[in-house]
Amino acid sequence: MQNKIVIDPVTRVEGHGKVTIHLDEQNKVTDSFFHIVEFRGFEKFVQGHPYWEAPVMVQRLCGICPVSHHLAAAKAIDRIVGLEPHELSITAQKIRKLLHYGQIFQSHALHFFYLASPDLLFGFKSSPEMRNVVGVAMEYPELAKKGILMRKFGQEIIKMVAGKKIHGISTTPGGVHKKITVRERDYFLNGKDIPSIDTMISWSQEIIDFMKSYHGQNAHWLNEFATYPSGHLGLVNAKNGYLELYDGRLRAIDSMGHKTLDDIEDEEYQHYFYEGVEKWSYLKFPYLKHLGRSEGWNRVGPLARLNVCEGISTPLAAYERLQFLDANQGKTCNRTMFSHWARLIELLHCAEMMKDLLEDDDLLSNDLVRRGERRNEGVGIIEAPRGTLIHHYQVDEKDRITRCNLIVSTTHNNEAMNRAVKWVAENEISGKAKIGESLLNKVEVAIRAYDPCLSCATHALGKMPLEVSLLDHNGNTIDVKRKSE
């Protein structure tokens, strides 16, 4: 019988997962698994509902990134009412984009300051009592303050557009239902009641400078930790191949930078992707059909997006992307811990984009809704904070949803997260009879780099304490560690 280490659940991620690491009699790692133990039911829940309810319903998948589901569903429903993304009014497109950039900005701030920074600032060996956002606030109060205000700024953008910060309603089939007033817009420009958008840009640059310095001081472990070859997938601008977060073409590359998916239209995704299943997880394993399960899986998210794009449209983020490329010698980056740096570059890009939109008078127009010729099917793809998000709906003649397919960002990253766990197990745990707190945290650090949202991927309720059990080859428990809820 094999020894088995169980980490249940993984902490400081959205949702609940479990890790098991299997050992032989010499305590060598024989296998490892990142289990998703929750069940997702939304693909069935929405069937039978009118198609116009989808953007409101699906955002209940998650309280962290509801805007992403709201907009992906809305883009799909636009097609059902006969409109391509570029056929919406300019005002509707820009209001939706402002909402989208506000969502990514607040989500990236949440992940870095609340979830990831404790690992970077305090290290693997720090106590659990210190390694959290409260510890950051105590030791680095100015950093914590900026993180809180940056997230608040993004949430206030969401509230302005959608009516409230979480589970608001902005879109209607073919557009948006509410215009933006001059007073609402100026609230974010003048900096009287909330730090201005210019302040958000300045703070984003400051935290990127911190990250570049941190990488310079810690390259000895950041360059190697959970590093492994993989494919990368993301949207790019159809005209120039630049970073695209709202609407673009799907591009994938392999670990060396060679294209494996050549800028396909979003509606064509189903001809290129399969979803594999395993009996030990509710989360599927997407991969490119023509490459097969073993070679066709991809990472998604900030790291993948910087890898697949050919540039960034905003000048400050474009400069930071070049710095990022220099740190990787211009090669495709397969270093998991560089995800945080890439995420902060996107944070800056979103701040720049929000400034451009807030200063654009098109945002204030009354031209909000358009209609086309009714269809029975629609696909909407968007880049959520955590990566490529796909919504696909079919409806009948009575306007009821008959089929729904959702491939969320964390699902795309499923194989990548399993590879990260395996890397840590083989390099940090194999051969050890007992598992200390720092080694357990390394497993979680590798997973947290992907900012997984297991609620989006599965949707379930409840909390579980973290319990880690080490069993010998006869099944006897020789070590148990627990973390509070």
C-alpha cells in the first residue's frame, strides 16, 4: 500500500480543492492529483430559461468574477438577437469595456494584495498566523492600504455601470440598459472622494517596480519553482495580434512559441477543443483536438496572454511588457511564478484603458441598444481575470435555452495546476517521511499562482478545514496537520 499525503482544502483560493500525493515505501512520490471535489451544475440550471435571463443567472456562479460571466453570456446573447460584437453601438461597446476593465483591475488587485503577497513577502517558512492579508496590513500598512483602495476603485467602476459591486445588471440583449452621466464619470477623474484614475495608474507602476525588484532579489527560486513546458492560450486583437481582453481571436502557442491555434474566430472554438474527464475530479481537462490530450493542453491567464500577444496598446503597460520579455530573454515564459508579474502588467493596462474610456465622450451617449435578425445559437468568449472564458448557448423557437456549454478559465488551467502540484511533490516532498508547514505551503503557492476560482469551475457551497494526513505503506497515520477554517 502506498503512503498518501492529503491537503484538504487548498487555502487562499476561491472555492475548495484537495491535493493528494502518493508515496511508496521509501517515501518517494509516485503520483499526485489536484482534486476538484465540488460539482458544477449551471450548464443544467439554465436550461429551460429564456435566453435573456442567462447574463443575470450565470454571474451567480461566483462572487469574485461575476462581471466576466455576465459579459461572456451577454456577448453570446447578442449573437442570438443577431448582432456581432462590433455591431453594437460604440457607446454600448465602451460601457461594457469599462465594466470589464474595472472587473479585471479589482480582481487582479484582490489576488495580488490579499492572496499572493503574503507568500512573497513572508516566505514559505513563515507562520500561518502571519502569512495572510492581516499580516501584510501589520507589516506593510502602506502596501495594504493601496491594495484596498485599488480594489475599491475597480468595484466602484462596477457599481457605477452595473448598479452594485457584486451581481449587478448592466447588459441587455444588443447593448446596455443604462447610460453614464457626466457626474458619474467625473467621480473617477477628479480624485475628490476616491483616489483618481491617475493615482491608480501611478500605484500600478509602483507595484510593478516592487515586483521587478523582488524578482531581481529572488531569481534563484522564482525562475525554477514549478517551471515546466506548456502551451498557452488567449485572445489577441484581430488586426495586430496585441493583447485583447474583451473581443478578439483565439491564439495558442506551444512552450517554444510556435503557433498551435492560429487566430481563429471565437465561434469556431468547438471545432478545435475537446474536454477530457477523470474519475478523481469534477473539473474537466480541455485540450486542442489536433494535438491530443497529452500535448494539446494550455495555460490561460495573465502569463499566457503575455506569451501569445505581440504587443500591448497602452504605452506604460507596453513598456513593462518589454521589461518582462527581457527578463525571459525574449523567449516564451513557462515559469509559473512569473504569473504575478504578468498579472500586475495587466493591472496597469486596465488602469490605462479605464482612463482612456473615462475621458471619451462616447461613453456619455444615449445610443445604447440595437437589434438584428434572430438566431438560435450564440457564442461569447472573453478574457476573464483568470483566463479565457467561453459561454455557448442554443435556444429553441420559444426563446428557451436548450443547451449551455461553459469552459471557464480555471478549467483550462486544470492540467497546468496538476503539473504544478506534481513539480512541487517531486522536487520538494519526495523522500521525506514528514511534511512540514513550509513544504505544504509550497504546494498551495504553486496552485495560487493560477488564481484558481473553483467556484466558477464547479459551483458549490460550504467550508472545510485544511487537514493533511500522512499515511505509511500499511495505511497507518503517522502525521496529521490541520489548519483552521
